Amino acid sequence: MSARALRGRRVLITSGPTREPLDPVRYLSNASSGAMGFALAAAARRAGARVTVVSGPTALPSPRGVAVVPVETARQMRRETLKRSRAAALVVGAAAVCDWRAARPARVKLKRGPGALRLTLLPNRDIIKDAASRRRPGQVFVGFALETGRAEARARAKLARKGLDLVVANGPGNLGSSRARVALVFRRGAALRVEGPKTRVARAIVSEAARLLDEQRA
Ligand code: C5P
């Protein structure tokens, strides 16, 4: 990738987990650290982009030179992402968005009791799919697919279903690790396998996304 492949371009990245409250002190979430989203942000920044990350709660320091919009819930993440997605050339969905939220989070702390606690969960909307459905010509949308089997085929199906240009197929072994082994799945052509430290994998993803942007412009 040329050093300034994304010079002056706006890049928007969703990153980290979301938190869905059950009551004032409890929530549903997942183990996403936000490492991949921040590595992508740093790589895009190094390639000359103006980068914004809409980030769920993370313990990691924000990458230098990147604007971070902190959010908690999927609904907040969706709102902050859709506000900005049309102005971005490249939109990357690296967040591990909770699939469900409590239908009615309790206003006071739920009390322990002998009986079962029944929760009604409602599905959250798909943020990257909604952003891609509002696409302007020339934009590029990238998503991730965490799969335990038939990763490439499933990633290809996800590409079509969500209207994306590139899906990064990930194995569960990458979670919580500083390394990643992924396959980049495009609309046309063969998948590209990349393996190494997350920083290197992030650079490869940004480089391929920059190439797709250039192709759209040509
Ligand atoms: O459908 P699945 O959750 O496997 O898709 C993963 C991809 O979709 C990731 O890029 C993730 O950031 C994005 N996603 C999203 N909003 C959701 C669920 C997933 O943007 N509600």
C-alpha cells in the first residue's frame, strides 16, 4: 500500500462490543476487546485518512490522531454510525454488536429470588447492513464474519446479504489474541488469506479497501 493511499479520505469504523442494560448495574455484552477496530483505525490513519471510530466500551487507549465516539448500546452505535456513514468514503464494521437487547431494562436493580428470571430480548438492527443500504456511489463497505466452519462460504453469503464490498472471515481463535488469521472475501475473484499480528492484518485490510476505493473511482 502506498504510504498515503487514503490521503484526505474519511474512514468510519465501528469497534468493540456493545453493552445492553438489564438493570442499572447489569448488562449483556461479549468479549470483544476492540483491538481489531483500533488497529484498523491506526492503519487507516497512517494511510492518510481522517478516521472516526464509533467505539463500544474498551480498556484500550485510543489510537493517536483518531476521533473516538464512545457509545454503549447497539442503538447508540447505530445512531452515531448512520449520522456519519454517508460522509465517509470507507465504512468498516469491526464491532461485535450484541444481537439482542432487553425489551424493558429494569429501572431499579433486579432482586435475587428463588425463582427463574425471565427476560424478553428483542433483536438489534444490523448497523453495517443499514449503513450499506444508504450507500452513495463510490463508497466502500467492509464487514467481518466470525465463523466456526465453512468460513469463506458463509462470508460470501454475508457479503451479498448485507450489501458489502469486502468481508473479513475470522476464526474464533483470533479472539483475545494479538495475532489473526483471516480470509478476505470479495464480490469477485478468489479470497485472499492473511495471517500475522493484528497490526499487519489490519494494514492488509486497509490496503485492499483502498484498492477497492480506487477501482470505484477509475
Ligand atoms: O451477522 P454477523 O453478526 O455475523 O455479522 C458480522 C458483521 O456485521 C460485522 O461486520 C459486524 O460489525 C456487523 N454487525 C453490525 N450490526 C449488527 C450485527 C453485526 O454492524 N447488529
